Amino acid sequence: MSKIKEVLVLHHSHLDVGYTHAQPILLEMHKRYIDEALQLCELTEHWEERDRFRWTCESSYPVLLWLETARPEEVDRMKRFLHNGQMSLSASFLHATPLCTAEEMTRMLQPIARLRTQFGIELKTAIHHDVNGQPWPYAQLLLDAGVDFFIMGINIHFGGFPLSRPSAFQWQAPDGRKLLSFNGEHYSLFSQVCNVNAKDTGIMAEGLAKYLAGIESNPDYPFDFVYLTATNLPLYDNNPPDRELAELIRKWNAEGREPAISFVTPEQLRERVNANKEQLREYAGDWTDYWNFGSGSSAKETKLNRRTKQGMKAVDLFDAFVKTDNASYDRAKKQAWEQIMLYDEHTWGVFHSVSEPNHLNTDIQWMHKAHYAYQANSLTGFLLGDQLERLAGNPLQSEEPEGLLLVNPSSVPIAYDVQIPSSFTVPGRHLAADRMRHVLMNNERYPLNTSYGTVELPPFSWRKIPFSELNPADPSASVEVFPGKIVINGEGLWEREEVDEEGRIETPFHRLQFNPLTGRITSLFDKRNGWEALDTESTWTLFQYVQETVDPMFHSNNRSAIFPRDTAKGNEGISVWNHEWKARRQTYSRLISCRVERGANCASLILKWDAPGVEELEQRITLFGYRDDIEMKASFIKQDITTPEGTYFAFPLNLKKWRCHYDTAGQFAELDAGQLPGVCRDYLTVDKSVSVADDRHGVTLVCVDAPLVQVGDFHFGKEQKQVERRDRPLLLAWPMNNYWDTNFRGRQPGFNSFTYVLSTFQEFDPAATMTKALQTVTPVLSVPAVVCPKEEEGAFIQLSGDDGVQLFDVKRSENGLGIVVRLLNCKDEATQTRIGFPDRTIEAACLTDALEQFRSGIDEVDERSVTVNLGPKQLAHVYVVVA
């Protein structure tokens, strides 16, 4: 006897913001799909319960767009069908990538509160189709938003899924709570298995029987039903409701066929899965995404959007303390966040963007996608510039400014090397409008510029300094430089250059040695820990450029060498990754120049190269006398290459029996041990940093601009279940590639620059690493202060307590009456922190959920501070009213 009694079908339109249609077209179409779904609900409302048409809006963003223009009677009609179970809304805003930060994901969940209130529904389910994973803290945020059921429908094209599927399990969040999760089949599989376009129940029966035979043979499958999703083929994505599907399912049931088939909403599936909840296994770890390597195909815009989000963190902070009461400003801020989110959505362009890189549709959809990043950046530039002009107290026009305003908008102290841009001190009239041309978080700082000394900026602080009190700093004795010595041996045709003595840059923290003839870094010595950090026997050296291509000696030069697509196997969950694909890796062809330049508090090794795939490659490696970081910048003009190619910078490490930790949406996970079984290990998308260490030494690489890394060796395409722990691992920064074969970009010619920052340590400490990463990615904001007769300083917030607690977001509350402070404990131990608001009185404080709704009171509150206790790796949302 068959154990499967019923087939549950969730009908939806998979949302790709792009791919099938240009983005503005499909967003308008998605609004119409809601209208069409409501009509079908109405047409079938009086059918037998089992046969009724049901429709799920799998993302809330199109629903919000629909609500902007929906008439009251249309809203009422949706409410009716939401309550009778024919319509459903998902808590998911968009199908996003791990590019999202914790504060961004929190904002994506905010519409839940509005939708719950407007429609009087619980909204406890989130759905993500297509994408291959979500950052581990997303489980916490969903639970904090009252969402307790999570559905995935992964597409394993160039990807993979965890555990087995179809299956359900309890996903343990970093703080130990559990999110009930359904690891579903590829979305649209019901439509494909049953060949519904044939409109023949006999054909349906054949396809379904074959599929169910596989389920029946799985002794571990715990349910007496199967759950599949249906789209409207041939549009797998961005498709309308299928008007004929309801009649077909009704016909199947009327014929008495088995098993019975019925439409299902996420709420109904949640109820079924919950009934078997106690049988389900628990798994903890990051659901690491396979797909986001495609973001390396638009590296310039990915970098820009990362910097935009740092600017928006500062805008949020200022807004929390200075109300604008300006509708235009508020509208620009809302739009900026929306554009940030749309860029971090998983669709980069048209389906044939790689096979036809010169097609007009490829250009159109890429321009729309890129526009999200550029629009968000410019709007954020306006918001930030406006707030800083307000904070500086600057008039709209004046003569020369008197001083400098510096702001640290982060939750960690920052040592800052003061520089004065020449535009700040130009004689004559100065206009605020002129200053607003400069988007502050875009500014590239060059350490070798004139320094006026270093200052320590406490967390969330500002400082005004008159120009009259700033003088150029003398070269620091803590930085030693020797450019190296080359001698010429022999005469005439037999002359040759040889290195007589290696070059060297030395600080209290590190000694960097290099060959001035070849440009090769020969040593990076950690002076505090007495450790040679580099694997000096490696083929590669520190920050070495590598171009990786498909080796034409073994393969035709195309992407199918890595992933020979097979749709049928993909639908059965069978991987077709070619783990043995052969790569050709090349590096510099010629050193053009090698020189050392000295700043007051630093020194830089500057190397210029000829190299494959790029032009005008320049690398700057800078060591500082006042901080233990090594800053590495690479700039180049990327050639217009549409054949498959990856760009790397190598870091060969002198480590044994190593472990790796990376941060995902602000929380640390450990490679392998802190990941779900079967998720991506070949590469990682880091929020800020990755650390590799053994029991004696380690390094942290902060990825300021480009989030992709590979750990251990070149791994793309290996589909590893566990990363081999060979001694002397290779850490690889992976800023650019075009390996994806469909909707990502096939080319990205033009100028690019990327910054990475390396530091060494004795023992991995999550709190110290998070502090280091925040110090590195946070732009200290510097603007002229027109009136600045004396030095002044102040702070928005003061922190005390465990340094493992970070304030990852400070913002004005959605109701406009208070301040919301979002805390994250990155350590495995419980802790507490105290938050104070200088020169302000605390009138009330409480803990809220992620949607800023009351959760509980706080015991330790007085007029000056709030003390918050946090469990291991806990997120907390604190609502404070100050006067």
C-alpha cells in the first residue's frame, strides 16, 4: 500500500527581478498577476474545498507595489481570500543573496508588521525559491519577526542543496532557537513532472507515478504527503497564475485518481509539517549559498553597494538623534534602502546575458540592475551630506572654513590619520551645494598623503578641530624603510642585474621583505608573535595576482567544462558539477616598476605589472606605524573578456592544522563545523572578514570591497563536502569572475580597484576580529566645519561592557517616537552591555522583536543608561525613548 496519500501543490509566480523581462516591465506584470489570482480565487470559491484554486505571493515586494494603487474594494477582496485560505503572503521581501547585511535583512522583514495589521493575518511563513541559501542569522531574524516556518525551493544549476530533499528539519539558529524548515524540490517541479501543459490526466499519472516511486523508496521520508510547487510553463519565472491548472486538478480528483491532488498554501503546509515536528532532526550552521559567485561578475557595482550600506548606517545613526521632518528627505531614504535591496536581489540580468553578451536586452537589463547600485549610492550621498552639513552647523555659503569635523559612526574606536583635502582650504567662497558633490563613503583615502597626526575617535563620536591646531606630522620613527639594492654584474652583452640586498618595510608590528628586481614578497614576519606568516615555499606570494581560465588543452573554452548542465538530472537532485575540470592559472608577465614611498605614519610598496586579462595593474601594500594592519590595494583596467575567467589575489599562509571562521550577516560561522551538511564550501561570501588560524597563529583578511573568498586552495567547482586541511593553506581573495552561464554579466571591462586589509594574531578571538573588521570597513566621515573657533567633541552613544557585543544598527524607530538599537553578541558566552546617551535623559526602554513590537521590559534602566543581557550569539532589539 502506498504511504503517500496526497499531493500538495503550491502555485506561485517565481520572482526574478529581471531575467525574463526588463525589470520595470515584470514588476508591473507582477501586480497584474495578483489581480488575476484574485479572479481565479473568486471563480473557484464555491468549488469543493479540495479543488479550490489557491495562490501564494512568494515575495512581499510585489504585494507592496500592488497596494500602492489598489482600490479599497480590491484590498478587501484580497483580505477575504487570505482569510478563507485561497490566498497567502510570504514574509520574504525578495529572493536575496548573502550580500545582505544584518540590518538590511531586518529592514526586509519590516513589511510583515504592515501586512499583518492591514489584512489581519498571522504571516508566519517565509519562502525562498531558486536561491541556494541564506545567511545563518536570517534564522534568528525570522524568529524575531514571529516567522516560524521556512520553505526553500533550491535550483541546483551551478549549485546544490543541503542534506536530502524533499525533507524537513529543525534549523538551529546561532542562538540555539530552532526554525522549522522544509527543504523542498526545485520550484515548478509539479508542472514539469506532470507535464501539465499536455492537459491530460493520463500523462499526469505517468509522470507522477515515476516521481512518487522515488519518494516511496526512501525509508527516511517522514510524511504521508508530498509537496511540490507549480509555475506556469513555459515561463518558469515571473509567470502568471495558470488558469487551466485548477480545472486539470479538479478533473484528476473527479476521476477518482490517487493520490488526491490539492492546492496548498504555506500555512497549510506548515500545519502538516508541524504535526510531525518531533520526528525531525536538528541541524545547526550557516546555509551557505552556492550562487553568489555571480556577484563577482559585476564587481564594481558590488563594491559600490557595499560602501553605500556603510553610508546608510551613518545616515540611520544621525536620523535617530536629529529628526528632519522633511517628507522629501524621508522619501529619498526609503528609496535608497529599496534600491540597495534590489541590487542585492539574486537576479543580475537577462537569461541570455552570457550566451549573447552584445544583445540589446542584455544591455537593457544590466543597465536597470546597475542603476539600483548607482541610484542607492547617490541618494545615500545626498542624505549623508545633508546630515553632516547639519551636524557641522554649516551655513549654505561662507568664506573659507575654520576647521574639520570628523565622525566615527561605528560601535568601535578608530585610530584615524588626519588628512585635509585641498578643497577644504581653497580661498574664497565656499558653498554647501559644492560640498554636496562629494559622496563621502565613496572617497578613497591614500595613506601617503600629507598627515596631520592621528586621533582616537571613540564609538559613535564626533570631533571638531580648528585648522590652526593642525600641523603636518613629522615622519614617525616607528616606520623603517629600505628600498633594497640592485647591482649590475659583468660587461656588455653579459651584463645582468642581481639583488645585493632585499628591500624592507618595518613597523612595530610587521616586517615586510621583497625582492626589488622581481617584485616578489619574500617574507611577512609577525614581530609580536615571532612568526613568519607566509608560506615562503609556495608558488604564490603575498597578494599575488592570478588569472584563472578554463584550460583549452583539456576543454573547449566554455563554462560547460565546469558545469555540463542536465535539466533532467537537476530535477532529480543529481549533481553534474565536473569536479575534475582543468584550469590554467597565469600571473604577472613583467614587472614594470618597484618602489617604496614613505608617509608620516606609514610606508607603501608600490608595484606596477604587465599581467594577463588586465592593463595598468598597480598594487600598493602599506604598513602603518600606529596600527597593526597591512592595507593592500589593487587597481587595473579589466580587458573586455567574455570567455570564462576568474581573477584572484593569493595569500599563501604558514599554518598547520588550521581552522577558518568567516562572518555572515554579522555573525561568525566556522568553515565545515559551522555549516549545514551539503552547503557550499568551495567559496564563501563574507560580510566583512575571514580568519584562518592554527593553535598558535592566524590571519584575518577584511574584504572591504569584494566579498568572495576561497579557503585552502583553488576550489571552484569541486563541490566539497568538507575542505581538506592541508598544511600551508592558500587563502584566495576572489574579486571578479564571469563563470556563471546565464543571467549574470558575461563581461565587465574598465577600471576597477579593490582594497583588502590583513592582520595577524596569536589566537582567534571573535570579539577582537569583529572589532578589527568594523574599524576597517567603517569610513570615518570628514567634512569642513565653517565655524570652528576651538576644538570640540561629543558622542551620540556610549558603550561599556563586553567587547563581544556590537551595535550593528542604530535607527529612528518606525513610529518616530524613539530610537532602536540592534545588538549582536558574536561570542559563545552570555554577556551584557550598557548603553548610554550623553546629554540625554532616558524616559523609557524595552526589548522588542525585529519588527519593533514590544516583547518585554528591561530591569536595569535609569536616566543615563540601559543594561542589556544577551545570551550566546543572541540578537537583541532595544527600543529607547530619550529626551
